[in-house]
Amino acid sequence: MVLLELSVAPLAAGDSVSRQVAKCLAIIDASGLDYELHAMGTIVEGELDEVVELMKRCIEAVAEEHDRVTCTAKLDLRKGMSGRIRGKVTSVERHLGRKLK
């Protein structure tokens, strides 16, 4: 399984890109893959081909209305592991001995 952290945004779209983020999140949510939105991007868990195709669809969706789109992405492939979106946080919380925000 792969964790993909991505942030897709149009350039020259003004101060807020929440409308474009919402467009991407609708695509991600409809995919059925596990995901978590945070203030600086979204983490998605799935097979490599699935998450890369999902990222491509998000970029193309934003590009429908904007001439220039940026995407920052980070991939973490770990064979035989799933449930890592929450599992990685749980592991850190265990080391701290408490829940985090």
C-alpha cells in the first residue's frame, strides 16, 4: 500500500483556493479510498496506480478552470501494510504516552 500526501492548487487564483480544494476532495471522496484532509493537503491510502491516477484526476479537474496548476506530492510505499493514515499517528502517540490533537 501507498500513502500519498498531495496538495493541488492553481496559480494566480487569489488568496483562497478552498473551492478548488473542495473540487479535489469530491473526487477523492468518490474514489472510496481512505483519506484525511488537513490544513496543508490531503493524505490518501491505496495501491500505487490508484493514488497516482487519483492525483492526476485532481490536477486535471483544477486545470479545467485554470491555465497553471501546481501539485506537491509525497509518496510512501510500504509493502504489506495498510491502515497507516491513522496507524502512524497512533505509533507516535504511544511513544508520547498520550493522544495528540
